[in-house]
Amino acid sequence: MRLRRGLTALAAAVLVVPLVPGAASAAPGYPFRDPSLPLEARVGDLVGRLTLDEKISLLHQYQPAIPRLGIGLFKTGTEALHGVAWSSDHRNNSAKIDATATVFPQAVGLASTWDPELIERVGSAVGDELRGFHAQNPEIWGLNAWAPVVNPLRDPRWGRNEEGYSEDPLLTGAIATAYGAGLQGDDPDHLKVAPTLKHYAAYNNETKRDVTSSNVPQRVLNEYERKPFEIALRNNAATGVMASYNLINGRPATVDPDLGTLLRDWSDRRLFNVSDAWAPTNLTGSQGYFATQAEANAATIKAGLDSFTVDDADGGPTTTAIKEAVTRGLLTEADIDSAVGNALSIRFRLGEFDPDGGPYAGISPSVIDSPAHRALARQTAAEAAVLLKNNGILPLPAGGSVAVVGPTADELYSDWYGGQLPYEVSILDGITERASSVSTGTGADRIALKDAATGRYVTAGPGPVALTATDSATAAAQFDTIDWGDGVSTLRSVATGKLVGYDWGPFVTRNEDPTGWFVQEQFRLEPQADGTVLLRYAGYETQETWFPDTDYVTVGADGNLTLGAREAATRFTRELLVDGVAQAAAQAKKARTAVVVVGTDPFVAGREVHDRAGLGLGARQEALIKAVRAANPRTVVVVQSSYPQTINWAQQHVPGILWTTHAGAETGHAVADVLYGDVNPSGRLTQTWYRSTDQLPDDLLRYDIQATDQTYLYSEEKPLYAFGHGLSYTSFRYGVPVVRDGKVTVTVTNAGKRAGDEVVQLYTHQRTSRDETPNKQLRGFRKVTLRPGQSTTVTFGLTASDLARWDQTRQRWVVETSVHDVLLGSSSADIRQRATLAVKGETIPPRDLSKETRAGTFDAYEGIRLLDESKARGTVTGAQTAGDWIAFSDAALRGGTIFTARASGAGTIQVRLGSPTGRLLGTATLADTGDVYRYATVTAPLARFSGRQTVYLLPSPGLRLATFSIR
């Protein structure tokens, strides 16, 4: 009634309508344009004025203009992960438009600051710059930002590791909250930018990402995968989520029911959820989940997605399918109204329908790459750098001779979700400003490739790369090669200065750096027994779809290099013309100090759609470190990379090691600031750095971090560098902590001779529990700045509710009665002080299997897959092979003699006691139900038994088990 009276009172109001792209030059005043009305009233008024066709049109990523209401085009999705990166031009086949803007450190570097206040300032700067671009062209630069990425970094081999924040859910959530809050601005009712959290959920693999299912038991799903999303949404630091490509427990994330239920319960605000690019068509394509796009789109909307990112700027296929769904009764107009209201809600909060455009409408393009933002980028890059090792060589004294060598010494790289650098200060540049004299070199080997059969050289010029009959390796036949890891190298033509790439035809030299969605400048040189090499193309994922069995370089009849089968591959003789490693070592020997800059190119050997096989540096980069260290004991290694590296030799033998992400245009200044001591390093690792991939599961798809002992939470391995690790040029002393009244306090003192920042980290460990709990778990952190001799008291909140964990037996959060170790230190492995906290909670009672029990609430399992109970909701279990099992521990058995199960498919369910091969109590047999989504009830008599024991169920392959009971 309040809403109706409000609308009546405003019916005759005449409001000024701002001019927007595609809007009518004049329009009547409507209540939805009155900013004094509540948001829901404004949304309801506008939705009520739209026709059904207009509503449906707004569900596509390019929401078209509605001139009769003075509403302009609205484009969802501008990439802004660590600065404004790119957007699409709908007027030109959605061409990618790169932003030349302030580029901050990659997301994993932002988190390495462990400084939410700083990251909120970064988010605010990015929000300002996006507003500046929007002021230039609102049709290209939409204010719905697709950032941040909050998937926990459970495995560093994930190709998109650089896009996430941390392997810890609390740290990830805290940094996401800070960045999202900065993007949004501090107005209580309006948004500077509308951030979207990516990618919901359990998404950490690129290989076959659209058809693989993440097998995530309840505890891992709730305590780990969902938690960062929950933290950011509960803090109202985002306006929605993007659904991921993968399946979650058998159901495509695009139709995950969490999107319309759980996620919306976490926020006080209305959410606008979007699909990932082309994901809606995967439902009928690669995933084959629905027979028609009408069914798929209906299910997507019903699940809680409000926008279809598909078909670029062409909304026709989407709207046609949705209209068909309405006609077929798969959707109601009320379903459409809800989704459209969600879509419009962020437009209202962005100020689009306010007469003055809202409080952020005045931000102009002058903010883009402003001096203040450049200074902030330099500060952030310096705080993101992590000092991994220092045997007294750092900080370096000003002046002196320095050899700065390595493949990334004089190169700065952005990534797929990074903007174009407006200028570049390389690490070589930064050190040159400080040293008296500097020598440099890439360490790259200069080679020539000669056809072993004909003696002709591979040459590059303005046309295709081809074989040419020459007596010697001229400049056109010379290539500089850099090994980037995983055996993948790039080949740069000395003659053209550009990289050899495929370009969907004969090989050419075209780009100065690897770039684009299809990264085509990657090769593997495969040694053969006769001393020759095969050149294998390692560009866009060749093995499975694009170039199956034809990814070897061959020579065509015209002499041009192209692709063919291995059997036809040309054998090349590799001639080493210049040993780049030896050359760099010779330079290092002449200098007082050597700085070796190694690492990765974010476009090579791992990125979106391409996971990594290993974590090592390229073999020649490792050789470079060893040779330079042998030539000059005063060697510092700077690792410039997007993910943890297995730099075991360097840790043992090199006196100083600094790590930085690809940190933007100010990288060189920031690294020099740290190396020379102008900035005392304070970055901390947000991921475990493993000694080798042997410390990780064989399969990247193992999402159950509890079963696989992954991350610092559960791993028993000794890492190369622990989660939270990072050194300083000063030292800090921790006082005796006090745990009282829901708080933990500790006094921290700078015991060294330099001012510096300490990241005080609070962990806990639950000593007793019904289930396995983490070795330790981050509960809080605080970055403090202290002068020499200065002390400060750091206080953390820590209440019993903060220690809750998921109880799979009752499917809810629980605080158990237990003693918790309270651990304070400088990293997860460097605990300085300990205390205890006794918590009076509850004791999880024995399982009562006489009640209907969800099969997916098991305590342990082997080989079992979690699957979709129906296409709309629910999770069931299914065996992959005979002998797979699920276990239900501490079950109070009272002599039950009847086993009842609800299952689908066909097969048997064995009930055993004590182990998967223990006493067989009985077997239930299910006749074929005819459909995996058609369930039937089956019963079986059991031998008598009683007591508190573990019950094992062994379903046969082809059967899906939903629920069971023993009575």
C-alpha cells in the first residue's frame, strides 16, 4: 500500500530526462526517474511500463535502448581485474577495444600486499578510470565491471592463477571486499561501478573446462569454495556474480540453483547475476544438458541468472529462445519480471535514471592514468613484492656496477585481463636510475634452424617464414629463443624483431609479443635420437580440437613452414650462434652485483584455456641463474611471474631472491625501490610455493582439498615457501598474547634498525573434532607500520562463531566443544606466539541412519562422483567403477533390519560394516528406472547388527543413490 500511494502522489510530476545513447530527446516524467523513491519502487515502476518483448530484450548482455521511455543502451561487462583492461564494441562485431589506462599489479599481486585499505584505494582508482572511459563512450565502456575473481587458488597449475587472490578463503574474501568496495564508491545509495564476482563456483581448471565436473563434497563446498563469495556479498562489496563454465557436482554452473537462493541470501542488496561468455549455448552444445535453447534459457533464468553473455551484440537468438520458453509455459512473465528487475537494479544504483546522473556522473577522462594513479601503482607494486630470501645482500647500496640480465629484465608484460601500458619502466630502467653503470642482456640463445635433409635455413622476412637456400645463417635465418617453462619457447626473428607465429596459415613474423585470444607464438623443440630437433607448435590448445595430430612444423611444396602430422615433420639441425647464458654470465662477472630477472610471459605456457603442467622456470632460465651465480657470488634473483615457481636451486645457492607479479608500468621503479631499500619489503605470499609438483595431486581436477591434503590448510608437505611467507629488512618481536572476551591482543615491536611493515597473522587449530580439521587456518591479519623500537598493540576479534565449521551429518554450521590453539606469527610456518581458547559449543551426535539420510552427506568416499539429482536441484552419488564406496561414520545402529534407498538407473547397493570389504549386511537391487532423473524406492533385508559403527555403501556403476535409511 505504501508503494501504491507513493506512485499516485508522483503521477503528475515532470522530471528532466538526461540524454543517453539511443534515448529519445524528450520523455515524460516517470516515478522511476525520481531518486527520492525507494529503489524497489523505482524498479517496479519501470518494469511495469515495459512490454514483454522489451523486458526480454534486457536479458541479453547488450540491453538495447528503449527510446519511448528515454532509456539508452546498456552494455554489461567491462574487464577491470587490476585496472580497466578492455571492452567490446557492439557496433563492430564486438571487436575487442583495449584500454590504455593505469595497470596495477596482477590480482595475485594485489593480494600479496595483505593490505585491504590500500586495495580499496586501488579499486577506487580503477572505478574512477572506468567512469572516465564511460564518459568518453558509454556504448563501449559499460559500468558493470567483471571483477574481481574470487575463486580460491587451490592449485597453482591453474592457467588463470594470476587472476585470483589466494589459496585461503578468508584472505581472498577480504581482498575481494576491499577491491569491490573501492570500485563501488562510498555513497550509500549509488554505485561508482557495479562489480561482479567471478566465477561461481569450484572453478580451477582450463582443460575441458566446459565439460568437466568439479567433484566437491559438502564441507569443501561450504568451507572453501563458497566462502570468498559469501564474505564479499555479506559485506555488500559486489552487485552479483558470474557463473563459471564448469559443472559442479554434475550440474552446469550456469543453472546452479545457488544463483537464485543461497547467493541472494548473503546480500542485503538485489543481485544481478550474469553468465560467462557463450556459456548458455554450452548447455545445448558441449554439455548437451538440454535439448533446446528454449529449455536451456528457461532453466538459466529459473536458476537465478539475469543476463545472457552470448552472440556478442546480437540479442536475437537469446530473445527468440526466451520467447519460445514463455510460449511453451517453461517461463512465466513473473520470472521475466524478476530477472529484469535484477538487471535494472544496478542501472538505478549507477545513477543512470537520476536527473543528474548520480554523484559519480561528473568523473571525467582526466582521471585516466593520472599522476596520482601512477604514484598509487608504484606504491602498490612495491608493497606487492615479496622478499623470499636475503642473506645480507639486500638492500643494495646506491651506485656501483650492476649487470641486469634475463628475459624479463627489460620487458614488461600485461596479460589477457590487463590494460595496455601507457608507458613502461622496466626493472632495467629502475636499476639504471640507481647504479653507476649497468650492463644487460636477455640471456636468450641465438639459434638457426636448418633443414637436415636439404641444408636450407629457416628464414623470416616480410612474408611467410620459409626455407631458403643460403650458405650461412644470415640475419634473416637467426632467431632469439626464450624458454618460458613447460618446455615452451618463443622464437624472435633477428631480422624483423618479431615473433614467429602461426596465424592460421603459413608461419609468419607478425607480433612483437605473444598476445590475443589464440596465442600462436609458442613452440616446443623436441630433440631426436639423431641429434636433430622437431619443431612442435604449442599455440592455442592444439591437442584436442584445433589441430589434432597435426601440430608439427613441416615444409610445404612452396617452401613455407606450415603444420602437419608428426610423421611428416621436418627434422631441423639446431645451430647455436650465440650462447645467451654464457654471454650473460660474462657480463655478471665484470659487475659488482648481478641481478637476474627471470619468470614468465603471462600469455605463454599457461593462461585462460591452458593449464600448466609444471611450476618450473624454463630450463635455460634455470641455467642462467646457475651460470650467473657461478660468475658472481653477489647475485640477486628477481622472479617476475604470475604463479609460484619451483626455484629450489636458487633458494639453496643465491643470497637474495625477490618475487613480483607482472605489476604494471611502474614495475621497474617499484622493484628498484625495494632492492635499494627505499621501501622496506612487506609483501607476503598468498599461496604455498611447493618444491615440486610431486607435492600436488596428479590430477588438477581433484577439488577435494581435504582428501588430497592441498593448500596450507591440509598439506603435510614441507614447502619451499609457506603461505604468508615474506621477509623484511628489519625484525619484529611478538609479546605474550592475551585471549579474552572475544578478542586476541598481542604487542608487536620493531626490534630492528629500519622502519618497516609487519603483517601480523592470526591462525587457529582445533585440537579435537568429529572430523578432520585444518592444520591451521587464518582467522585474521593486520598490517602495521612501526619505526625502530616502536611497539603497537594489535587486536583481533575471535569469537566462538568465527570457529564454526560445516557439519555434513546435519547439513548446517556447527561450533564444536573443543580447545583451539591460537597462533600468532609472520607466516603460517613462522609462529611466534601461542595461546589457547576453550570453546563450549556442542558435540555432534552419532548419525541416526534410521532417518532418511542424503547420500551426499558421507564422511568419506573412494571413487564416487557427486551428480545432479535433477536438472534443477539436488545432489546424489554415483560410482565410476565397481568397488567405489561412501562411508557414514559413528552411526548409532539399533538393530535395523531393513535398508531403504531412493535411487535411479539400475544396479545394486551393497551395505557393509566397518570397511568397504567388511561384513556384508545385505544387497539392494534396483530394476532399471529408465532415466537417470527418474527415481524409485528399493528395499533389502539386512542381517541384524547394532552399536556405533561405520556403515559403507557400495553402489554399482550406472546407479545414482539419492537417499537411504536403515530401520
